[in-house]
Amino acid sequence: MAEFLKRGRSAVLRAEDAAKVRATVEGILQDIEWRGDEAVRELSIRFDGWDRTDFRLTNAEIQACMSELSARNIADITFAQAQVRNFAEKQRATMLDLEVETLPGVVLGHRHIPVNSVGCYVPGGKYPLLASAHMSVITAKVAGVGRVVTCAPPFHGKPAPAIVAAQYLAGADEIYCLGGVQAIGAMALGTQSIAPVNMLVGPGNAFVAEAKRQLFGRVGIDLFAGPTETLVIADDSVDGEICATDLLGQAEHGPNSPAILLTNSRALAAATLGEIERLLQVLPTAEIARKAWEDYGEVIICDSSEEMLREADRIASEHVQVMTADPDYFLANMTNYGALFLGPRTNVAFGDKVIGTNHTLPTLGAARYTGGLWVGKFLKTCTYQRVLTDEASTLIGEYCSRLCMLEGFVGHAEQANVRVRRYGGRNVAYAVAAE
């Protein structure tokens, strides 16, 4: 039976935090809907200390940001974007349109149609997370989205040059220096200066995630997202240093980022706890990482790989780092995760920044029912049908009429009956339905 050496903050306290966030976001979104640009500007001043009459960056401002980066910076961004684009293109190639004759004269099919417009949020308040631009903008463009809008908050009182460069190089059509709920609300609801989009994507803090949740239905979203989560599944084939490094490497995202060690080795658990304390003495981001570890960190000891698998599927973490003697066991059998990182040679940071898979992934247990952002999220799979012959229309019509009458839908039945009469030579009104 799984044993907790360390537990995180209680579910009750987490629920209280979420309730406060919900109420705050609801009021902000209502204000944006009512007052548009005026509300957005006031919110930007209030939360980011950032005031502009027009938050869209001009081409001159974009080029100025580009000029602040070194040739190596640009080359590194370009390399990362090439990996993301390549994998997205390979994914898109698997999504084929379909047309098939299912019965003589009956043709069914589907088409993958891109969403018309997408708003991409690129977090950047604490850290300039330029990788989120690659993940959202490039993937949307590979899918064929015609209008891609990006919003990122100011960083140290101005547009973050690296984020702006990443947005520009990824192919964003409109780039705004605007953060938080005000950015999400402006893109989804529209204002006097910002045309609304059909879909919102991208990670963010608790307030951004809640804004997307509340707007879902009015616009599409990629997924319900919360704070970054990481789960390390490890046995005695690795050591405490690498486990601690992978846990704290994600805990630095924010003070409410869960980091969990799942192991069948009590010795590894103890060694990892010791390494975490050592690393927290030297890690520059230790203030945030320590708070996350104290409130949301967990260590769970299991009896076997099978029990670790059950616990991992229960947790359904966003990132799952598997460092065991047989990582393929988890690849073959695990069902609830955002992304797997198999073996000690890879890690979550590779996926976050450069390797090519998308880093916008499900959190808060959503991995039980959805995967992460990928090219297919921007595509609507829309079906069509065509009936080519009188005989086929009559055959389907007779079945349809009887099934409609079984449900009591007489009008539906008559839609079928009129085809039976017209194409099958049956001249009695409601003939099929009456049988």
C-alpha cells in the first residue's frame, strides 16, 4: 500500500484559494465586457504598471526588440522553433480527410478545418517564457489558422525582447504587450481596438487559467490548466541528486506548483529529501521552489512498479519523468499523463523549451480525459454526407422514418418519407411511418 513520507497542502485549503480566484476573475471579465479598452487599460496599469493607449506593438517596436538579441539568441530561438514546427507538421500529416462509400450510393466523409482565429497567451510576468510562443503560434500556423494573435505581459516595465522575437519569428499576425486576465478577456470578448478570437490557448497563472475556464463556451480553449505539475517516478537505478533536480526544476515555476516523487525505494526517497534541502541552499530560485515544495511537494513510497503505475494514473500529472530500470513499462501501461519523459537522459525542461513536443499540457487531473495542445486542437473535424442514387435515398429513408416514429418525431419522419415518395415511387402519405 502506498505510503506518504510527505504530503502537500490540504484539498480544503486549495479549494479556498480557487474560490477567491474565481470571484476576482469574474469581476474583471465583466468589467472588460462592459467597458472594453478603458477597462483593459486601467487593469494593465493596476496589475502590471503598464500604460499605453494601444497595446499592439508596431513593426518598429518589434524590430527594436529583435535588435536587442544576439545572433546566438536568435539562432537558439530559431532552432527550438524548427523542432516544434517539424513535430507539428508530422502530426498534421497523420490527420487525413476521409471520404468513403459506406453503402451503395451513400458517401460519408470528414474534413479537418482550421479555426479562423486564435489568441495565444505567452506568460512572462516572472520569467520571459518565450517557449510558449513557439508552442502556440507555430502549432496554430501549421494547422492553417488564418489569424493568430499573441499577448504577453511587460517584463521589467517594457516588452520582453525575447518573447517579442519568438512571437514574431513564429509568425504571429498581431502582437500585444498585455498580460493577465485583461489580455485573456480582451482577446476573447473583444474591445474597441482588439477584434475577438474564436479560441484561446497557452499557459498562465491561476488567474489566467480561471479566465479561460470562465470564457469556455463563448470561445474554445486548448484545455483547463492550472499550476505546473511534475511527477518523478524513480527506482534505485538513479540517485537522489537527479530526482531532486528534476523536482525543484519544475517547482520554481511558482509557489503552488506540485512536485511529487513516486518510488519503490525508501533509500532513494530519503536521499532525494536530503538533496532537495541541499539544492534549496544554492538554487537562485529557491524562494519560490521552497514554498512550492513545502506546500505542494509529496513523496510516496510504493511496494512495486505495478503500485507506482496505479498511483501515477491516480495522480494524472502534467509532466511525468520516468527514471526506472524499465521505463517502457510505464509507456506501455500508463494512461493518465500530459507528457512522458522516459529515462534519465531526457527531462521536463527539454520538453518545455526545445525538443519539439508541445509544453502546453493538462493539469489538475485533466490528463484523465485529454491530452495537451497539438496541431489537432486547432482543427475542427467536420463531417458531410452525400446520397447519390434514388435507391440509396429510399433505403435510408425507410429505416430513418421507422426509427423517427419509434421516438415520436413525426416531422423528422416526414423528412424521410418525402424522399421515399419522391425517389422510391411510394405515393401514400406517411407510408413508411405508418407501417
